[in-house]
Amino acid sequence: MNLASKKAIQNLLKKYQVRPSKRLGQNFLIDKRVITKLIGAVNLKPKDIILEIGPGIGNLTRELAKKVKKVIAVEKDQKMVEILKETLKDYENVEIIKGDILKLDPRTYNLKPKIYKVVGNLPFYLTAPVIRKFLEAVKVKHRASACGGEGKDEDKVLIAPRQMTLVVQKEVGQRICARTPDMSILAVSVQFYAKPEIIGYISKKSFWPSPKVDSAILQIAPLISTDRKLINADLFFKIVKAGFSQPRKQLINNLSKGLKFNRERVKDWLLKNNIQLNQRAETLTIENWISLTKNFYFMVK
């Protein structure tokens, strides 16, 4: 069965009495060339383990399975899971998981940080939460002690994959990859942890049902360098969120109000970090935000 055929997909959905869900952002690829392009973008190796988000009917899953050791396909829609059981029945290296990707812990499936790769066609509402989930460290409770009882203390554990290759809305992809003076809190949130890059675009005509906008193939490579690990991420994002709280206002005003510090002290803090007093948040680089975080002690001493 050619799963990249619009007619074949329609017949398959009709067989299972399924209609594409707008709420879940179900738009299926019907262009074989785009699927081939996506496969090439992932840079697959025979020993790779792939975590696929929202496999849908399995047309991309099949091609992934032909080239890697294992594919773990996570699908939220039970009706799609039933379809996947048919379309992927001949692929023994595919494991279908019925569940919410935002609630899944990769460690449950022995997906170790920097080893597995993430692939997915993401609807708008899922893009930022999914990227954040896989790039940020997650809090986990300590196991119960030898004396019994539940662990209460928490540690942060990194679950970042080696690479993420995602199909996202074109505008969202461009926002994530933005540079100064067009930075946003979304761009900062991703670029603090990773290097994002748009490696191609997909016409809305390559999907059925056709979405309203074109898409981008976004590749995200988590940063391995240790310098970011030394930054207090909670403090970093507290400062960033304050800075972007009112985008049209100058940074000095947003930081003073958002962090509840005297304006003169914020002024000295900015100048100490070579940031002009008339700058806005969207003009700051990641390095600027890191510098502000490292020198935050200047504000509270």
C-alpha cells in the first residue's frame, strides 16, 4: 500500500471510520519526495533508535524503520493506533505506544540522553511544549531510602536526544531560528539549550487535509558544551521572562518592574554588562542574557 497517496489514505481512514482531527492537527503527508527529504534530514544510521511523535498512519514510520535499529512511535489517538497496527504489522522493529508525548518519560523505554533521535510532524499547539520537554532538564524524585519511605528530594535529569527533526509551521520555525534584533522568548528558550536550523520548507499542498500555512523542516541539535550547564537555568529564564514581559518597552523598564528592583540598580546592572539603556529584549543575544544571569549577584548584594 502506498501510504503517500491521498486516495490510499482516504480509503484507509474510511475503512476504520476515521476523520482527520483538526484538534490534534492531523495532516498527512501525501508527497513521497517530501518523505524522502525528511528521511535524509534525519541522517539515519543503522544503530539509531528513533522516537517518533504522532506517526499518524505510519507513512514516515515505515521509511524510518527500514533504516534504523528501532522506532518507538508515540500516538495519542486510539483510532490511529488501530490503523498503525495494520500498516506497521510487517515491521518488527517498530514499537507503537498509545499515549501523550508530553507525559512520556524516555527513560522508561531505555532512551538515554544524547543517544536517541526525535522525529515528528507537530501541530502548532504542541511545538513549544515538545521542544521544551526534550531540551530542559526534568525534575525527578530520589528513590526511597534503604530505610523505607518515599523519596522527597528532587534532582534535575537531562533527557535531551542527540537530535530533533521536526515539521513545524513555517512562521514558528523562523521565530525559533531568529537572530537579533528579532529575538523572542521562544527563540531564547530553544537557543539556550540547542542550535536550531531550518533545512527546508514544505508546501501546504504536500499534506492532506491541506493546512492553512506552509511548514518548515526544523533541525535542533542540543548543545553539548558544559558552559551552559553551569548557568542557573531557573534564574536565567526568570530574567528572560521579565525582559520580554512587555516587548514594546525598553529592557530597563521591564526588568525593573518584573524583578522588582530599583531602576537605578538595573541601570548599573545593564551598563556593567555592556547593554545600552535604550535596548529592548528582542535585541539581546543569548550571550547577553547569560552575562546578565552570571552577574545577577550585582543586583542583590
